[in-house]
Amino acid sequence: MNQKIPEYLYEKGNIVRMIVFAAAFALVFINIYQPFGSKDWIPGITEIKYLLFSSFITLTGVLVVVVSRIIMYHHCKKKGLLLYSYCFWVLAEILAMSTFYTLFEKIAMNDPRDIKEMIEQSCINTSLVLLLPYAICWLYFSMKEKSKKLEKIANEENASDQTKRGMIIFYDEKGDFKLSVQSDQLLYLESADNYVKIYYLNKGKLINFMLRNSLKTLDESFANTALTRCHRSFIVNFDKVKVLRKEKDGIYLALDLENVPDIPVSKTYTERVMAKFAQYSA
């Protein structure tokens, strides 16, 4: 319980999916189960009008979850959230939504029941409305995350095998194959916003290919290969590095090809680069 919740629970896209699914589930639940005595709120109401009315009530109640999840998202991005804290957070959402429905029944619909009885029944119904879709979403997100990890491992193994055979395989952020380059033709990679420019030789000419991915992901994929991160914006193929030059403003790597700019080495990666250069110089 003292461990942090997985990141996929507060990933922006997953939060939207969870809210939409919870709202749809609540709408179906209310129209089938008709909790809170909602069918009796408006005597003689037709099924269509009841559907529209329940949709309005559901969406209004879901606003509680929307506000809660926006706060959670920003909190988790800064500090994360422990598992037990997440459980309390969900209970707070249930209590807040239950209070909303109880007040709506009491004030807007003049429900004659005791307020204690109403809040208890409202908590039970709201728990069903929220906990079931929350549990389903958590299970779905978990399975999806495991599937992504397995696919990533498979891609890394494939890339490692291809590297051993002299080929380097590049996949985009979705795991789709995009480019295969002979390792002795690959020069360096450069970050370009949400893309990576892959510089390589083709028939003696310098070519670059735009790949939608991040240097961080590619760096992890090509661990223990000649491809080495040397800067926040660069990964270099050490098989092509011929000179390591130290100047006043830092260290630079010179490749064995004319008209190719020297690649800078940032302080963060200096130790890694020096170790790699020593390995290749031995």
C-alpha cells in the first residue's frame, strides 16, 4: 500500500477514457436499475424524457469526477500518489458524488426520506456506479501496459539480433517498423521535437529520415550497442567516431566523413562517452 500507483492511472488519455466510460456506465446503470427513486421524481415521465433527464443528472454528477481527476493529474505529475492515498481519493469521489445526488433529491425533488437514509443509499448506488467502471478500466489499462512492455521487449530483442547481423532496425512510437539501416552506414540521430532525424549514408550521399519517436526510447532500445547517447539532442554511432576532441566549450566527436558536423557531448553524458571511447580505443 506504500507503493505509488502506476503511471497509466494518471496518464492524460487514460483519465479521459476512464471518465467517458464511467459516464456511459452510469447512464446505462441509472436507466436500467433506476436508483435514487429517480423514476418517481417526475410522475408520468416517458422513457425518452427519462433518458434525457437521467443523462443530464449523470453528466452533472460526473463533473465531480472530472474536477477530481484534473486535480489528481497535476498532483501526480509533481509528487506521485501512493496506493492507499489513491483509495482514499476514490472514496472521496464517491462521497462527493453521493452528497450531490442526495442534495439534489432533497432540495430539487423534495424527497421526504430521512437525510441519513438517503446518504447511505446514495453511497451504495454511487459505489456501484463508480467502482465497477474504475475496476474495469484499471484491469484494461494494466493489461494494455503489460502488452506494450512485452512488445517493447520483443522489439528490443529483435533490434539486438538485427544489430548483431549488421542491421539496425527503427520503430516508431507505436512500435511499427519504419527503417532498417546497415550499421556501417548509420552516422547519428538528432532530436527534432516529437521526431528523431536518422542520418545515414545511401549510395555515398548523406540522407536523413524523420522518425516519430524520442531519443530516450531509442537510447533504451539500443543499449549495449555502438549507438550511444552523448547529448540531450544526439545519439552517435561510435563505429563511425574517429576523433574525440576537447575544447574550451566542451567535448566534440568527429565522424569519419566530410561535411558531417562534429557532434557535441554534454556534461551529463561525458562519463558514458569517455567510457565508450576508451572501450573502442582499446
